[in-house]
Amino acid sequence: MKTKVKELRTAAKMTQQQLADLVRVSSRTIISIEKEQYSPSLMLAYRIAEVFGVTVEDLCCLKENKELEDRQYEED
Amino acid sequence: MKKIKNKRHFAVGLVAAVVAVACLVAGVSTEQSMRYYVAFFLALVYAVVNFYSSFTKRGLLEEIQANADERDKYLIMKTSQMSIKLLNYLLLAAVLVSLILYTAFRSSICLMVAITLCAELVVLFVLVLCVNNYYENHG
């Protein structure tokens, strides 16, 4: 799932380890989220959104991801 | 009562305690009692050490569980699913190969291997069904 984690993290001049420590996960989890290999749970997304002062909808690009899923569903 | 920090050591301690009791009973009831008393003593010491460490030190599995984050748990779940799937395919392939070998060579060993592997497949299926049912009802 596409997210804005990398964009927001680099804008805040934070390392992946620093963000991981703030939201109580490992840096591997943050790396996977940024590479779109792993979708964060609701609670984790909320914690990350709180760190950057954005909403979960903005952080996880929910509108875009929903449109993408709907298109894939229609194609199938 | 203290909390059990290491379930594996606790289980090993229980087994060792049962073995110790069995050795003591055997020692009391037979003539060749010395080696049973030695075995009883060793098993008792082993049981005590395991019980002590089960209440004092956290085990490796417990440490891993405590430090695992959500992605680690997700990966473990995916790994387990794929492992069961692959095991299923492997067992099925082995059953088919054993049956083909049986038809080719009429060896009773091949038939026994095929039957044993079939039984393993059935056990695996029933286990997966039961565990799935449990999680369906308990989340």
C-alpha cells in the first residue's frame, strides 16, 4: 500500500530508526512500509500520523489506494 | 504463586520429575536398586534446575515473542501458511512416487511408506481444520 511515510519522514529530517523508536516498531518495519512491501496496522498508522501531525487518511493515501483497489477489482 | 517465565523448562522439569518418581519406584521394587537410585537423584536434580530456571529466566521463545513487532508476527504467519502448503505438496508427491514404485516393483515397503504418508496427510488436514475452527470461534 502506498503511503507518505518516506516523504513526511525526510521532510521532518528524521532517520528510519528515530521514527521506528517513536512508534515502537523495528526499523525493518519502517523500511518495509516505505518500500510498500508492508501495510501498517490501524494503530501503527495512527501512531505515525500523530508523529507527523497528519490524518491517517492523508498518511496512507486512502483515497488513492481505494481507487486503485476498485480499478483492480473491476479488471478482475 | 510465581509466574512461569519459561514454559519449555517447566515442561521439561515436569517430565524429569515424573522420570525421577518412576526411577524411585523401580529402585524400591527391584533388586538392582543402586542404578535406579542414581537415576532418581540425577533426574531430581535436573527437574529442580529446570523448575528453578522456568520461574527465574525468560526463555528464548518468550524473549522473541516480547520483542517481535507487528511485521515480525505477520511474517511468521505468512511463513507458517506457506510451510504447511509446501509440506502438503511434498507429502502428496511422496505418496504418488511410493505408489508408482509399488506398482513397478511390488515392494511392500513402498506400500507401507505410501500408507504412512497418507496418514500424515490426513492428520495434517485434520489439524489445520481444528486450528482454523478454533481461530474462527475465538479470533
